[in-house]
Amino acid sequence: MNRTAWIATAALALTLSGCASVAAQRARTRYLEAELDRLRYPQPAEEIWGDVRRLLMQNEFPLADEEDPREGIQGLVVNLFTPARPTEIDKAGRRKLDTGWRKDQTRVHAEASPGEGGVQVRLTRLVEDQTEHGRGKPSRDVDLELELARLLAPQEAARIEAGIPKPR
């Protein structure tokens, strides 16, 4: 095999392995989204919300001053420029909050919705796009949701993890 053919073969192999990796990641994400959509926590919403906030703090997402004991007293100017918003509770009992920016330029929008069968939690990651002076596309953070499931419903989390499609 001459050098050009060898390089072309190697490039094709790398491309195909990259495509397989992307396809495996997409399959994993789709599976986790479907399973986490079905997951409901039986605990009271107040209890779950405390665990959501603790998980966000453990993952170094800054919460609004009122909710994050690590922050202490911050000035009004700092609070004006942070996207962090404290918990809001609507008439249906749905809770939501926004974290501030983490050092890796990501933040989270968290929602907990009580309903039939328990409370559903959705965590959405937002990425700051430095090149376009805007925000990247929000995406559901299934890994953070799975981490929460390990805390609140370990058996369900284990069942979900056992079903994650294996890369081929």
C-alpha cells in the first residue's frame, strides 16, 4: 500500500470512529432523556428542592445570595450583573431558579414540577458563547439529572444506568 492510500485509509478510519462515537453519545442522551422524563420523585417538593440546590452548589454553580450560604453578603452592584435568581414558586407549586455563571462559563436553569405520581425535575445547562457575545443553545443536562436521581432514587438510577446503550 502506498503512502497516500495508507493516509486515506487512516483518515477514513478516524472519521468513522468519530461518527460512531457521536452516534453512541446521541443514543445515550436520547435514552437518558426518555428515562428521566418518566422519573418522578415521591418525596415532598420542598425536600427535593433542597437536594437540587445542594447538588448545584456541590457542582460549583453559584446560587442567588439568599440561597447560597457560601456567598455571604455581596454588594448591590454584583447582584445586578449576575443571572442567578432565587427560587420562585408559582400557584401550581412549580419551583424554578437560575444559577450564576460557573468558572467554565456554564450555568443551570432548574425546575421542579409536582404532579401526578410525584415531582419531576428538569435541569437545563446554558453555555456562554464568548465568540458571539451571546448564549449557546440551552441543553438538558442529563448527567446532572442522573446525579440527582442517584441521591433521591438510587434504585431507579441504577435501573436507568443499567439500560444505557453500550457503544459498539
